[in-house]
Amino acid sequence: MAAITRQLASVLFLAALCCGPLVSRAQDPFAPPKPGGAAPGEAAAPPMPQDPFGAAPAPQPGTDKATGPQLAEEALPLVLQQLRDSNPQTPKAILQAANAVLQFGRPDEAKKYLARFLAAKFPEDQLAPVPHQVGSDLLIHLVRNEGVQPEGKEVARIVQEAAYKKATDVAEIEKTIALLSSPSLSIRQSALEKLGESGTHVVTPMLRVLADSSREGEHRFVRVALAHLAVATELPLIGALEIPDEHVQAQVVAVLGRIRSKPAVMHFVRPAVDPAASRVLREVAAASLAKIVGSAPDRYAAEKYLDEQIELLLGGNLPYAADPDGLIEMWFWDEPQRAVASRKLSKGDAALLLATRLTSDLAALNPQSEKARRMKLLTSLELAKVLGGMDQPLRMGEGTAADAATKAGPEVINAVLAEALKLGRIPAVLAAVELLGQSGDPEVLTSAGPQESPLAKALKHTDRRVRLTAALAIARLKPRVAFPGASRVFDPLAAAIRTTGTSRVLIGHPRGEEAQTLVGFMNDLGLAGEAAYTGRRLAEAATSGVDFEFILISDAIDSPPVKELVQWLRKDYRTAGIPIGVMARTEALYPLRYAFENDPLTSVFPRLYTTDAATGEVAKVIASAGRNHISREERMAQAQAAMGAIADLAASPEAFTHWNIIRYEPAVIEALDNPVLTDQAAAVLGKLGTPTSQKALVDFASQHTRPISSREAAAAAFAAAVKARGLNLTQQQIMTQFDRYNASERQDAQTQAVLGSLLDAIEGMRSQ
């Protein structure tokens, strides 16, 4: 009993705190009399209190307007009724009332308060201070309590959004920063607490104050504030070390030194010993290093340290911890915006970002070192490619990494490409290859003499994207002399235009029925499957130029067995980068996993018996390729680029001699069936003009099931071929074309027009 009394007292106390004095329930002398009047000497009944939720007054016990005598509605406990009578109006009061009734065990009553809160549509300036007024614990409780949903989550959301918007408003932050230098200690402390709520958003406005010489009197207060808020400001300040203003940079170094930031140490080394840096920056950087690690290095030690750190970072060693998703928020200085900005990167990309900064520092300390200069360009190009997207062209323009490399010249880019190939830095390889293709200097292909140039070596890279980019670059350069490796230009271009527009899977299984079942699973997943029943046949299909997205192999495969087969595929540059899934029996599962544990592109899993099982395993196989995976959309874009390059080569004077353009003819004819490539393929065949090309064009244009625009393009290409190369159809093929036209009298006018244009081209040449 005592416990219940204490609980009730506690709730009453809360109600009193949040709602103020309770409404009196004393008799109202101005209340209207009861129906029929009050008996002589009987006091009139008190009025019903106002219900803040708009509910109708409860009927009097024993009566009902419509049906007469009824049982009385269950009355609210006195304390809850008194809480209602208090009629809370402000956001704070309503939420405290909701909390009070929740503690009383009435989530149904709390939902009414929350619904009223939402209906009031309070302005943001009233919602923003609510988290401080009621405490974050209450908002968390509203989100987690299932009895007050969905209102609880919605109230918490709008309150937190308003508070966040207020805390991150730049104008508000700037007003608060101005208070940091107030003569009043309490105002300064209050401003610091308020800035702490804004998190990382305070850094850019504070840096702008530090850059403003007219506000120099505030600088020391801002530096102290940045140091006090180190939990939020440390990493953005490390990113701000890239700021070109050395006066601001020195102040940032001082703040990071004051908080003894270990991650910042690597960025202090260059300014501490760089003779080109200002005296103030050198002294502050050296003092900060001494404070954090005990001493500052000399120039020799600094270069050695930076070289070691670059190697560690490019090896994937990073001084930051990743979040549960494996990502790291990295900060940098955005000069066009004059602000610090962040981006979440994978561990490897974050390490690359830091390595890029350090290679720039090393090159600044030793500008005569070709190695340092080369590594600076390599890392900056790789970072630009990673941030811009592996499937996107390298960003050009003044001040970009591409601009710096272009100014260095083709010879330097060639050296960067050679280094990138040696280190296996695929994004850097792609970036350098693109720039060489745009250089307009075909001598990069012969600069190594009888040895293959770096660009030619890229043609046999294990990455499909690299091979095609290299072939496109060489086609763009149009070298007029032979060069080592020239014969390999054909394969990537031909393979690209053979794409079918679908995601294809090669499946190896010795038993036909089970192989077709697996093909069916792949079809269910939206993939086109192709079966091979022996290891040798699978290897032949994999290297045929068909763009398989990945390969599935049963451990029952033979001729050769699965271990040897995977080794074959990994030794051929055309298949070395394709993800492979090995389906194993239970007894072979762990031995095969052990056998392929050092192959990141090969996954081993139990045999697939359902589409659901296939879904998860296929996703893992594709994911193993990481950013090197090429989507269906990118394959189509690659095919269009390759067809454009082939068309360009076909138009060159050396098309049939130096480039042996006829080799592309079978692949181009296949591309006619791809709606995305039809028009381009027809134009190329028109330039070739061979008997095979002309027959393919007239046959395609004569098929009434094809889109009329594609048929018209094929007919126009045929006319161009006849004009340029003469008529190369046989007599029988010509007669067949006349028969097709005669049989079209019942077909649509557009079909007749296309067939007629083919005969016009034939007759025009025959009449000459």
C-alpha cells in the first residue's frame, strides 16, 4: 500500500511540475440548473471540465440520450483526469504530460497527448529547444514504446529534425561564435556548450573567422573552442590542413598540437621541415610534433618517414577505425566551396586519400626526385578515378589531377602507367591510359623500342575494363607504324561489341540435366546461362570473347578437374579477372575452400538445389569482384564506344592494311542483332563493303520483323557500300532480292520502300 501511495505521489508531483496548478473542481455558482430545475435547497451540479482532446462530455450515470439507462463509462483515475483538466498547451508541457501518464501505465492516454502535439503543428522555433527542455531520454522512450506508436516515433522525428536544423544553421553558429569572445565568462561557457551541439558543422565557420584578419582579437578564443570540441572537430581539422592559406593552416596545426592529435602527425612532417613554408608554420608544426611525439625530424628523416608511410598506406594500413559497414568518414578541404567536406570511403580508398596527401608532401620536399613526382601523379590520378567512378571518364579541367598529369607530358604519364601496372593499381592504370589516348602522341607506343610499351602491356591486363580502355586509347591515337603488341588491339574491341545486352553466366557441369537445372536457376535470377559439359569446353567458351559476368563450376567437372580448370582460367589474362563460383559436395567443401583460399575471386559453396540458395551464392560471387565488376549497363556503353572506335578505324586510309579491319567483320555482323548497336554496325559494314557485309545488310533490311528505322539504316549502308566498293552480291542473291520485293505487295508501304531502295542500289550499279 505504501508503495502505491508513493507511486501516486510521484505522478502527482510530475503532473504539478509539467502542468502548473490543477484546475479547481469547486462548485460553479453560474452553472446552468439541471434539467427540470434543482430541488429547493439543492445546489446545482458543477459543470463538466473542458476536455483538451475535444471529447464529448461523458453521459451521466444511468442515462443516455438515445437509448436511455446505460452503465457508467469507466472514469479516469483522479490524477489523470486532473492532468487533463490542466490542459497543457506548449510542446514541453504536452510531452511532459504524455510522459506522466506513461509512467502511470496508460499508453492509450499518452497517445492522445502525442496526437494533440502533432495536430498543433508547432513552428520549428518552438520545437528546436524541446530536446533540452524534456531530455533526450524521453524522446528515446517515445520511439521505443510500442504502445504509443506511430505517434511516438513521429513526434520524436519532427522534434529532432527541428533541433538539428537549428543546431546546424550557419547563421546561428556564426552568432554563437561571436559570443566566444564575450567579456562574460558565463556567456562564453554557454556559447561553447551550444556550439558543442552543432558537431562538425562548427569547423568551417570557425575557419572563416580564423582567416579574417579583422577579427584577430577573436582568434585565440576560437582556437580554444576548437580544442575543447576536439571530439567533433579533430578529423575535420585534419582535412583542413590542405587549406592554401598558411596563416590559417598554422592555427589549425596549433589546435591539433594542443589536443595531441596522433592521426595528424603525418601531416605535420612536411611543414615542419619545408624551407618553402612560412617561418610561423614551420615553428608551429615543429612545436606540435615535439608535443605529440617528443621531437621534430630533420629533412632527411622526414623524407624517409613519408616514404615509409606512403608504402604502408598503399598496402592498406590505416590509422582510422572503420564503421560497422566497413566505411571511414574522411575529411578534406574543398577550395571552390571554401569549406571542409567529408566523404565515406572504404578502408582502401581512405588509405589512398591519405597516401595522396603524403606523396604531395614528399614531392614538395624533394622536387628533384622523379620517383616522388611520379608517385604524386599516380596517387592523385587514382584518387580522382576512384572518386569520380570507375565507369566514368576521368574528370578534366583546370586544377584537376588530369590537368596536372597532362601538363607533365606523355612521357611522364607513360612512366606513371608503367608504375601503376607494376603495383597493380587498376584505377591509376585506367586514368593514365585515358590520358595517353587523349595525348595525341602515338610515339608512346614505340618509345620502349622492341619492348612492349606500358600502353601495349595494358592490352593483356587481367581486368576487362583496362583492356578495352587501352584498345580505345590506341584506336584514338591511330599509330601509322607497327608497334610491339599491336595484334592484341583487336580482341578487346571485338569482345566488347559481341555483348548481348544481358548478363551471361557460364556453367560447367558434366551431367546435362543438372546443368540445365542450373541454367534455369540463373534464368529465374534474370541471368542468361550457357552450359559446358567438360572442363576443356568451358575453358574454350570462357576465352571465346563472350562477355560472361561470372562462371559457375561443379566439382564433378572433368577433363580437366575443377582445381586444374580454375588454374587454367587464372593463367589466361582474358579470364583471370572473372569471378568463379565452385559448387562442391559436402565432403569436398572444406578441401576446396582450402585449395582456393588465396584466390579472392573464387568462392566455394555447397551445390545449388533451389533458386533461393542460388540467389545468395550468386550475390557473393558477383560481390567478390568489388569495383571491378562491370554491370550490364556499362557493358552496353563499352560496346557502343568500341563500335565507334571500329567505325573510326574503318574510315582511316590504313583500314585494310595496317588495321586489317576485315578481322572485325564477323563481330560487327553479330552486332546487327543488338538493337543498341544496329545502326552503328550497319554503318561499319557499309564502309567495309565486302560481299559478306553486303549480304548481311540486305538480309537484315529485308526482315519485316525488325524495327523500320534499323532496316532503313541497313539499306542506306548497303547503298553506301555499293557506291564505294561496287556491287558484290552474287546473281543468285540479286534474284532473291527481286523475289523479296515482288512478295511484298501486301506488306506496308514502309517495307516496300526499304525493299525498293535496295533494288534501286542494285539496279543503279548494274546499269553502269
